[in-house]
Amino acid sequence: MHSTSLTAKTRAALDALAPLQRILEETEWLRHSNDLSVCDFTLGNPHEAPIPAFVDALRRHVEPGNLWWYTYKMNEPESRAVVCKSLRRWRGVNFEEKDIFLTNGSTAALNVVLNVIIEQGDEVIFISPPWFQYEGMIMLAGGAPVRVKADMTTLDLDLNAIGGALTQRTRAIIVNSPHNPTGKIYPPETLKALAAMLTEASGRGGRPVYLISDEAYSRIIFDGRAYHSPTAFYPRSFLVYTYGKVLLTPGQRIGFIALPPEMPDREDMRRALYGFQMLAGWAFPNALLQHALADLDRISIDISRLQQRRDRLVSALQAMGYETNMPEGTFYVIVRSPIADDFVFVKMLAGYNIFCIPGSVMDIPGYFRLSLTADDGMVERALPGFAAALQEALRGRAR
């Protein structure tokens, strides 16, 4: 029985999050999460020391430069200028500094945007398999989540399914490229077609349909591929970004919201975003990270090394007989479970000290997800366990 002390909206959001919470709170992984002997492919957490340039940047800026060094920080002009320069460099777009809103990570950025644009009961489309928190965040903002499956053959957006999901109540769509968990980078022709669809839907419904572009992994790109931001094709867009991925420092949270120069009604939107940053638990980054941002924006983990780890893991799993994708970006690889019940197989892997996320938690039953942020030693130690678990599963399936 549900507690009557919680609102229906809160209960629904918590129910959406419950599968992930059970993984994090009630499994063997929790009991072994600090055990250096296990092979932890569960979350996008670092398993090596942070890159020295990150630590050096914080050290350079921790000593106060003036009396106001650690006062309240908001959308600081210096931080906005850094982001604008960065976006010109890696997006080729001249964003205005007034259109940059510094946040404590992309989760806070998403929360601010959703609460600014959603009326009670508005529908928000999100792509499945999704990031764990989209559904609950939409609910908490008063929206109605609408789940649309990706094309699991191509891993691309299913434009026909999206078109069928657009209604008079649709207020926004969340697009995450490169996509967690599939690693797919959506191509420009897909994004152009999506933009045309959203433009038509906005005109038909008499109110704008917004695109929220979650670009957390947009600098985690493999094989020299080009990246195209969905915001480049549709003016009513919000670019949401976090530095936590490219720096592999999810515990030090800084990100931003960026409004494209073509966004209509920008002045109203600026006021609303700034105001809700204040109301949403002070959704600004801490002082130290803003002081260090010019340095942090120039550094990155070694993407080539991450790509080599991807190649080693995927090729080894495929040689064993697993069916898996080759991600184009992100930290993640999805692998088909050799048995239908992915929870059972993930528990089997745990018996070999290998921990990962069952696909059912992300609406892809029959799969499991591996994080490439496991270190190289974990990958090598895990390979015999993956092979043994596969054989154990196949023997059980044959009985």
C-alpha cells in the first residue's frame, strides 16, 4: 500500500525510478562497490585517479583571488564567455553570452528546462531505451511522459513512431545524442526530418513543441565520427550539457543550458530559466568550478584510450559468442543476454565478480549494459568470467 503522506505525482515518479534504486540499494553490487577485486561495469564512474590536469585546475583556483571569491555564484559573466567560446569552437555556432545558463550538471539543467516549459498534463516524448531519470523528472515537473521506442535494428530514431506520438498536448521531446545506452549518434538527415516534424506539429497545435537536446556525451565520440547537434536544425531547442563525462568527474558537477540564437521569445525564456535556477534549489555550479571553468573546458579524458577499451571488450565478447553493438559514442555497450531473463543473467555474472545493469531497467529486456569506465585491468579480469557465465547460461538453456 502506498503511503498517503506522499503526493500521487511523487509516488509515480518514485515508481519510475524504483528499478534503478533496487539495483543500487539491494544487490551484491552495493556490498562490493568499494572492493577493488571486482569488475564494476555498472555506472559511468571513474575507476582510476582523475586526470592530473583536472586536479591542477582546482588547485590553481582554490586560493581566493579576491574577497568575493566564494560568495554566491550564478551565471557568472566569465563562465558564460568560456562556454560561448567553447560552443563556437566545437559547434560552429555563435551563442550569445546572455543565452548561457550555468548549472550544477545536466540533471539540474534538465530539471530547470522541464519546469519552465511544462504545464500540468503536458506530454513530453522521450526515446526508449532511456536514461534512467527522464520519466520521473517529467512527472515531477507536472508532465505526462510519452515513451517512444527507438528502431532497435538501426538504433536510430523511429520517426514514424515519433510522428504517431505527437498530439495537441505535446510540449517537448527529449533527444539524447550520442544515446545512452545504445551509443548511437543520430545522423543529420534524421535530425532534419525530426525538425520538420516538430515545426509542423507546432503549427498544427497552435503552441510550440520544444526540443531538449541532452548532449552529455557529445565529446565522447569514437572513430573520428562527426557530431551534429539536434539544436542546429530546430530553433525552439535547449542544448543541455555537463562537463562530468568528458572529465570523468561525475562528483564535481558543472554544466549549462544554451539557447540557440534563433530561439523565439528569448527574453522571456531567459528570465524564466534564471528565475527557476534560483527556485530549484539554487541550480548553479559552486564557486570553485566556475573559477576553474576556463581551464576545465580545455581538458578531456583520453578518448582514444576509451575507444581502445571499447574495441577490446566488444571484440572479445563477440568472439565468445555474445551479440553486442559497437557504440559510436558514450561510455556504454549493450549486450544481448544469452537467456531471456536479463536479471537472472546479471545475477549469474555477479557470481563471477562482474557487475552491470540489466537491460530491463532501461526498457530493453533481454540485454545488459556495460560501462567502459571500468579500467583496463577490470576488462581483462572479467573476460574469463564473461566466458564462463555464457557457458553456464547455455548449459542451463539446453536442459
